[in-house]
Amino acid sequence: MRKFLIIFAFLAVALGASAKFRWGPTVGANFSRFYWKQHLIGNSTLAGFQAGVMGELMIPGIGFGVDFGLKYANHGGRCDFGDQFVWSSEGIGDTDLRFHTIQIPIDLRFKWTRMNGIENYVAPFIFAGPVFNFNVGNTKCEAIDRTGGSVGIQCGIGAELWKRFQITGGYCWDVTYDTATKKLDNFSARIQGWNVDFTVLF
């Protein structure tokens, strides 16, 4: 992570005045679930959404650049707490556990911009980088405590249409924990899942 931030800072300085900056609104859907440190309860995928703004800073002509954003994400997963007596005895059953999160993604990206004019209509790209999550709320559930935030990594592919609209799809997995149960020691979980986004850049 430290090396990535150093590379990002170096690239941002190198871009300077020659870089082309654009920004715009972004909205999308996510399909995520919790991955617990131990396999004590069942889990399943839950659909959610995210929305915010995204900026793109590209070096003209060579296709390298960075993107960054500020988004609200509603994501999580279904947790089968009713599988274990420690929770079912207190009336805590299966729960659709959603987290309300402020996300700051920062990605390195490469966009194919030399395709004999085809890039004016469609330009594919790839991206990867860290995501900094700040958990501000969650579905009421007496079984868990949420952490203040987490750090994740995402990677994916996308396409830019008519030099204005971008459609992306990627996978994000948190490398630090998002939540832990109140009663059992060392029983914590990370959020992982797929994201699909649509962005309009100006």
C-alpha cells in the first residue's frame, strides 16, 4: 500500500499542467457479502448501491493516469446468526446486514487511446488501486460492533463511450476487518464483492 501511494504521488507530480482532468457524477450497484474469519455462520450475497463523484487525470497520448472519487456506498451481506445458539437464544436471527460507508477510491488506470479513431467512440481501460472506507452506520444488529473504517483493494475493467460516458465493472475486497461480533472473540469479517458503475465525465 505504501509503495502504491508513493507511485501515485510521483505520477500526480509528473502529470503537471500537461494532464487532462475531468470529473462527473457516478452511480452504480454492488453485490457483496461478508467473509468471516471462522466458518461459524452462513452468509449470502446482498445487492446494494453506491453514488458520488469521480475525477480522472490522464496523460494525453499515452493512456496512463489516475482516477479518484468520493462516494456513498450501501453494501453488506446476509448473515445467518440464527445458526448459532449464542445468538438465537437472544432472539437474534438471520439478518440482512447493511453498512453505510463513505468511500475514497484511488486507482491507477490505463486507457487504450491509439486505435485509429475507434477510441472516439469506444476506448477500453483497466484500473486498480486502494479504497479507503469510513463506516458511518449499519443496520441495527445487537450481535455486532462495526469498525470505524477499513482499507480495501479493487481492480476492474471498463469502457469509455463517445469520450464522455464510462461503464466499469470490478471486484473489491477489504484487507482489514469491517465488523466483529460482541460475544465471540476473534470472530470478525471483511466485505467483498462486485461493483458496476456508470459515470458521466465533463
